[in-house]
Amino acid sequence: MITMRGASVMIAAALCASATLTVPAQAFDLNGAWASSPENCAKIFTRKGSQIAFSDNSDIYGGGFIVAGNRIVGKTGQCRIKARKEDGKQIHLISECASDIMYQNMQLSLTIVGPDTVMRIFPGLDDMQMSFGRCPAI
């Protein structure tokens, strides 16, 4: 026979267990401008109204990309993130991308190095990597 106190303990334990199971893991925030040469952020990116954009001569100072919600913008194209999976320090994105001449699905894989640094990795090409730093507010 379960007493009122025993039932209260069981309910409390069940609520605690369900609360820990339903708390979503904190996803890494990719939003912002990311540059291959973070010291040149002000030369790579510019602000146009409330939007961050690439400066006219950005490729002279380094590469980069801009993430805004489910959009990734590069100098020559735009992508819409269709799927995202985080596995520890790895982030894998599947995107639909369009440029002036092509439309394709693309996989982007990143390793989180720090809160403002990611390393683009190319699965299957272990020695090929590109580091990007998050630019402060432009």
C-alpha cells in the first residue's frame, strides 16, 4: 500500500525526471558575421541599415560568411539551413544553396573551438580546415 507521502515522493521524482528529459540542450549560437581574418572584420563586412553585408573589396582581406537565423550568406551565394545536428563540439548543417549560376544542397561541418571561433572541417579530408572568428558588432 502506498501512503500519501510515498505517492507525493513518487510524483515529485517523476516530475523531476520528466523535467530533465525535456530541457533542450543549449545550441551553439552561429548568428553573426564570421571572418577568416577576424582582425579585418571592419574591412570584410559593412552595415547597410540593420543588415550586415560584405564590403565591396572584402575578398582582399579574407573570406567569411554571415549567419542570420536559418540563412547563411557568402560573398557569392546564399543558403537556407534545412537541417542542423550538434554532436558534442561538432555542428553539421545541410543547406539549400543558390548562387548566380547554380542551385545545390550542401553540407557544412564545423568544430566549435571557442565561443567566438569555429573551424570548418571537410569530412574525409582530415588535413583540410579553415578557421573563422566571430566579428564583434559591425
